Amino acid sequence: MSSYRFEGHAIVSADDRITDASGQMPKELCHPVDQVRFQTALDESALIVLGRRSHEAVPNRRRRNRLVMSRGVDDLTNRRDGWWWNPTGMPLEDVLRHTAPDGGVVAIVGGRDVFDYFLSVGFDAFHLTTNARVNLSGGTAVFSQCDDRISVNRVLRGGGLRPGKIEFLDMDKEVSLTVWRRPGG
């Protein structure tokens, strides 16, 4: 799968959560500078992978090439709103040949099950934005390992990635971006 680059994108709270206790991403977690950067990255991607709940929460208004991971299909199905895929029904390599045959960047945007799956596949990069002023106690962690009190930084390091320089998107609001990359990638 060398013609593909798997790049994760997440914004997390100070306690490594992507949603609040109700399973929703609260508005106070998001930041406008990060949103512009994130949307630009999605525009430049050959394929965007997300879970069913994320897909339903954010309609595909820009008609991007989406792959929705779901246990609700047998293998791979092309629907009006994007491709739907059950990882137990078809190998990722076959899915990519159908959904993004020319290769390119595959943007992985969550939720947690999607991030966990691609952590096992191997990210080439992970764009981690942290909003240090927001705590989402009881919310969904970005990776399931974070529920065992393992920080997202340790999870990414354990996945073979190394952090780049921290970029402050908003110093006053304590919002920062770190791009983690696979060495040599």
C-alpha cells in the first residue's frame, strides 16, 4: 500500500477526549484556526475515512470521497452519501483499490474505533490538535488505550510515530498542533 499515506486528524481535550459524556463533540473543543487547517487537509485528500456516527453528525456537503466504517454492511457498498465498509468483510487493500485507485493521502478523522483500527495498520502521520483549556471527563477518548490512563502521546509513540515541533494555533486559548510522523516517512 505504498502509494497511500495514512494521516490521522484529531482535536482533543486536555484529557485526550474527542467527545463529551453524551458522545457529542462540544463546540468549545473546536477552534477556527484548526478548522481551516483541517478542512484544507480534507480537500487535499484522496479519501476520508470516518465512523458512522461521525458521518451522520457531519453531512458530506462538499461531496468529498468518503469511506464510512460500519458494522451495518457486509463488505463494501457504494451509497449516495459515500462508500460504506465493514473491515471484517473486505481487506483494506481491496477497499483502497475501489475507493481511491490512484493512491494519495487517506485522511483518518475518527471516531475512536476508526483511530484504533488505523493505529494497528500504521499511521504515516497524525495531526494532533490539543485544546488544553477543555476537559471532557466521561467523554470518548481518542484511542481506546487512553481509557487505561495512557496518554495520546504515549499511544502515538507506541504506534511508531515521533512528534514534530509544537505549533501554537492560539496561545491565549492554549490550542496547539503537533504533527506526529513515522521516522523516514
